Amino acid sequence: MAEKHTGHATGEPMEPLSAVARHGSCGATVVTLRGEIDVLTAPALSERLDTVTRASHLDLVLDLRPVAFIDCAGLGVLCRARNRVLARQGRLRLVAGDAAFLRVLHVTGLRDVFDVDPELPRPAGGAR
């Protein structure tokens, strides 16, 4: 995922897409995505998420708040990850609050397919 390309909105060079996985305090595996998820970066991201989604009963949270752009290839990656998690009796949640992204989910009919929250899940027990 090291390719650099220009941003869709600005034409400026974008940072490469990055996906950082960690075990969240909420008990879930949190993968924070940064950059753009498009036809150029989707294959590498899909490969990365395939590795993460190998486990059974996975509670996976994809934090999309730092994502600057997502196209249909990126939506396909999210759908693939969701299908893999559900097939292994797991759970997938998206963290996103960007109105444009939420509109894309609505227009494509995916809004009701994904659990979408504006913030990361709170730690077990409600502690901050």
C-alpha cells in the first residue's frame, strides 16, 4: 500500500493508504484506515483485511474517519470484509461521520447493510 497518487478532491499528492490494526479497549479489533480507498489501493487493502478477517468470532471495527476518499472499489473491499466476518460468525462495524460517505452508503443501498457509528465503541464496562 505504498503507492502515492494525487488526491481526488485537490489534485495534490496524497499520503499512501495505511491500515493500522490494534486491539481496542472495547474488546474489538480496531483497524484505522487513512488516505484514499480507490481502485489503486483497494487490492492491497483487501489483502490486508483478508489477513485480519481470518479469525472466527471476530469483533472488527473499521475506523474510516481519516479516509479522504472512497470509490466503488473501496466499497467492494468493505463488503468483502463484512461477508468474511459474518461467514465466521463475527461482527463488523464502521466508524464514520462524514456526511458524504454516509450519503454514498445510502445511495448505494449499503446504509442498512453496515452497522455505522460516529465514534469508536466505548470500553467494556462503560469506562472512558
